[in-house]
Amino acid sequence: MGLLAGACLGGGTTVNWAGAFRTPDYILDEWAAEHAAPQFTSAAFQASLDAVAAALSVNTSYPRHNGQNQALREGSARLGQATSLIARNEKYLTSSAAHFEGLGYSSLGDAHGIKQGTLNTYLLTAFEHGARILPNTKVERVTTAAGHATGAEATHTPPGGRPLRIVVRARCVVVAGGAVQTPALLLRSGLRHPHLGQHLHLHPTVIVAARYPQAMRSWHGPSMSIVNDTYARLHGTNYGVKLETPPTHPGLLAMVLPWLGGRQHRELMSAAAHLGSFIVLTRDRDGGRVCLDPHGAPLIDYTLSAFDRANMLAGVHAAADIHVAAGAEAVYLPHGSLPTLRARAGVPQNPEILAHLPHLGWRANQFGLYSAHQMSTCRLGGHAATHPLRPTGETVEVRGLYVADGSAFPACSGVNPMLTIMALAHYTAQQLTSSLGR
Ligand SMILES: Cc1cc2nc3c(=O)[nH]c(=O)nc-3n(C[C@H](O)[C@H](O)[C@H](O)COP(=O)(O)OP(=O)(O)OC[C@H]3O[C@@H](n4cnc5c(N)ncnc54)[C@H](O)[C@@H]3O)c2cc1C
């Protein structure tokens, strides 16, 4: 499992693909009902979603799509499936070729300053209001006294300089290290809630690439601008897959394409300009966990369950069908043995390969699995015995210690999580303000 996360100022929002999804109502209903957290169905939570969407300039006004998003839209339409435009947090976009091309690379560095992540929104505002920001700093532990947070200890390494020990004293501490690092930090700080680090959800994702007769140049343009939600709630459950697209600059493409050997890999990569890729993003019901290794670093344990794998493979089948309907001539199925579906004029030539898919070996390392969404390791809810966070975002164990990141989700969001994380942080900030007032 390859995990992608942003270890930089602004975290994932600095490097992500700018798809800005509101939390679906069925997820909010599920969280409220199953985790005794009624705030998720409140007007106040919707107001938090509105507030962060406005701060990030979320919009659907950019009209252009790249080849693979066009293929997702057209192939789905030919199969009678609906797609939607993905709202994106970008502004100052013009119709120039430079902007269109640059968008495809913005996860590697936003050359035109158009992505509205936390770096140039909330962090900038905080800085302008006197917040002090220490990059290149690793928080080792949160300090506590008599069951109350008192600050944090960290190591700051200035560029080219020697590491400095930092001690921060505070009335209240908010942790937002992401769902892998936050539980590790809390465990290093002595918290011992039995569910801390459990329930790691990853939205396990595979890539279904296809070769088209025409050039796609999918490394240009908005990386994800079209989504197909036909398979998001399979068999009447809240679990299933979203079909979206990734940026496909050659580095990422080389990482995710199946590998049989040097010659085969070279052939695939030589056709890169003609490849279009969809991602199958699975809402995982069965999670993994994060614990500490002997050095205090996070250790991740995650195995894709049979239930989640079945949903994922249904999504792979669906993605292959859409590629074929969109005119692809070969679809590379995401397995180490590189099963390839051939197609001509929208008709699959060897459909049995899709039927055989579930019978291939799907153990770890027999196929490439990825996640850019880490969630729920410090979940919030109304049951103190099973949820390390109170509904306010404060830890059950330590007063004045809050968590405001993806680890606080009661379960996975089922959609790309940026807006939900930020809305939850916004909501938690209101709780914090009133408790500080007290
Ligand atoms: C490549 C990529 C593409 C994505 N695309 C999308 C998308 O299009 N739409 C979407 O909704 N979501 C997307 N995501 C997911 C989304 O960006 C993340 O889920 C989200 O940013 C996670 O927020 P977070 O606050 O939980 O943690 P993070 O964003 O991971 O922030 C944690 C921060 O804490 C820092 N940190 C951790 N531990 C410590 C420590 N001990 N001391 C000091 N600092 C520490 C990290 O360096 C990081 O800066 C994408 C993610 C990636 C990686």
C-alpha cells in the first residue's frame, strides 16, 4: 500500500488535486446515528462546510477538461451513467494554455499560485493575525499536568542549522498531524484510550489505465474534474467506489502501472501520451490501525478485507467498461500480472478477462494499492468508551487537548476528505472558542 500525504506547511492541501467535495448527507446521517454525534446533521455543521468552501474559493466555473476526464464523462454517458463536475478550490484561473497545462502539475508545486489550500488561506490569515509558524519542526509530545494539556515539546531544525529544542506553553493544544501521525503523537504523549490508533480508513485506491488511439496528454489540465458516483453505494449499503481521475505526469504513472519487466514497462511508458487513467476509490468498511514502533514512530497495519476488495473489483470492472465505451483500445487492469482487456470500436474482444478478475491472487504485493486519504484513527463520537474524542473534538483523556484533522472522522468520509476535514476543524474551533471563553 503506497500512502501519499503532504509533509509540508499546509499538509495535504498544498500537494493535493484540488477536488473539493462536500460531505454527502448519507455519510453525515450515518456518523450522527452510529457514533452518537448529532452535530453532523446540524445546521451548524453545514455552516462550517459553507465557511470553508467560501474561504477556499470552491467553484465549478473552469470549463476545460483533459482527455481522461472527457473519456470518463463520455464513456459513462454512453453506458447511461450520470457524472458530475467536481468543484475545485482554485482562483485567478484564466483560459490561457499556461494555466491549463500548469493545472496538471500543481500537485508538484503551484507555479501560478491558483490553488487555494490552507497555505494561502487559513495559515496566511492566522499569520496576519499574529500566529507564529515554525516549519521544519517535529512535535515530540504534548505535555500535560493534572489531566490538562499544558503545551508541547518539539525539535526545530533551521535550514543548515543545528536542531533546537522548543517548549511551548499553552492553555489549550490542538493537534492536526494527520491520521497517521496524530495517534502516534498522542500515544507518545501517554494517552492510552483503547481505540486510539484503531479504525484506520484509507479509501484504498487502484488505477485503471487505458490506451486510446488519440493523444490524451492527461498530465495537462485539472487533474480531477469529473466524477461517476454510480457505484458509490453498492448492494444498498453506504459502501462502494467513486470513479475519478488522477494527475498522470510520468513519475506518478510509472509508479502505478503494473510491472512485469523493463521491456514491458518501457513499452507502456512510451505510450504515456495516449494513456488515460481512472482511479477506483473504495470507501472501506474494514479498517486497519496505527501503533508505535520501538522508536515512537507510527507503524501502520492494514489489510484489504474481502468485503472491501469485492467492492473495489466491481469498480475496476466498471472503470474498464467506461474506458471501452469511451473508445479505448486496451485497458490495463490493476494487477501485477497485467491482465489486459482489448477492445475495438467500443466492443471488448476478450471480456472473459474481466470475469476472471476476482479469481486472480489479491494478496499484498500481488497488485498495487494506494491511498491519499488517511482517516479515523482518533475518532470522535458520543461514546467515551469507544471514541477517543468527545463530540467537541476534545480528547476523553486530557482536558484542553483537541484534535482537528482527518483522524477525528467517526469513519471514512466516502468522498475525498479535504472539505470535510476543514469543516470539522472549523466546527471544532467554535467549540474551542466557547470553552476558552469559559
Ligand atoms: C497527492 C494527494 C492528493 C489529494 N487529493 C485530494 C483532493 O483532490 N481532494 C481532497 O478532498 N483530498 C485530497 N487529498 C487528501 C487531503 O489532502 C488530505 O486528506 C488532507 O489534507 C489531510 O488533512 P489532515 O489535516 O488530516 O492531515 P495533513 O494534511 O496530512 O496535515 C498534517 C500536517 O502535520 C504535519 N505533522 C505530522 N506530524 C507532525 C509532528 N509530529 N510535528 C509537526 N508536524 C507534524 C505534517 O507534516 C502535515 O503538514 C489528497 C492527498 C494527497 C496526498
